[in-house]
Amino acid sequence: MSDVEISEVLDLMRLVKKNFTLILIEHKISRITDLVGRLSVMHEGRLIAEGKPQEVLCEPLVRQVYWGREEVKCS
């Protein structure tokens, strides 16, 4: 999907998640971190990290796999 389409779908999901539990598969992790309460990251069919989005995004293996660098500071 395009960035515009992703934004529209995420807006709709914010409305729906008030009443339902959602399972979302997305490759652009940065687009969904403010939407989810729990984030699971898989690589080559294996779960490599799971938890609160900000904690998962700071995991060195996640940073290496998705952004090619783990040494970047994480907030």
C-alpha cells in the first residue's frame, strides 16, 4: 500500500481497536508503533523479540535485522 493508504487504514484501525482485539502484520514497523500495545518481531520464520513497542525496537537484534545497524542509540 502507499503511505496515504497506510495512513487511512491505520486511522480506521484506531477506531476499531476500541472494541476489538486486532492482529496486524506489517513490514513497516515504524508506521504501527503508536497503534499497538504489544509488538512481536519475526525474522526468517522465528520470533526474535516481543513486548512493548519501544522496548522491542531497542533490541539489538531487531535493529540489526531491520535497519542493518544495532549501534544506533535508542530512546
